Amino acid sequence: MNDELATMARIAKQARERQEANPRSRAIAIRTKCLDCSAWQTAEVRQCVVVACPLWPWRSGGKVSEKELEIHFKKVHDTPLV
Ligand code: SF4
């Protein structure tokens, strides 16, 4: 348990340092928000199932093409919520 907390604290510190070093980076800001949302657990960000979240396509910090976005948002909007 202490190892897990130490890992979470380390990831939070790294994310904060990365954001301080790159305050204008949208990708780093989104990545930091997703880590915060997922209790600083990178696996949780990867496995996030909240596909309707506006940040979802960018949660891993990579580039997302216009085509990928179009496909993603079409799927999200065509899927009934209930
Ligand atoms: S994409 Fe997932 S992890 Fe990132 S902010 Fe949205 S719900 Fe949270």
C-alpha cells in the first residue's frame, strides 16, 4: 500500500514539474488533468471508459488526427446513453 501511495505521489510530482516547465502545453495540461481525475494512476487513464468526456481522445497525450476525432465523436453521439 505504501508503495502504491509513493508511486502516486511520484507521478503527481512529475506531472506538476512537467506542467510548470511547459505552462502553455495543451497536451501536458490534459494529461495532468486526466492523471488527477484517475488518482495519479497511469493505467487508469489508459483504461478510462468515460468516452463522452471531452478530453478522452487526448488523455494519453498523443496526437489525434481529424479523422480519428470524427470517428470517435460520431460513435459517442450515436450511442444511446441508456
Ligand atoms: S478522459 Fe477520462 S481520465 Fe481524462 S478527464 Fe476525462 S474522465 Fe478523467
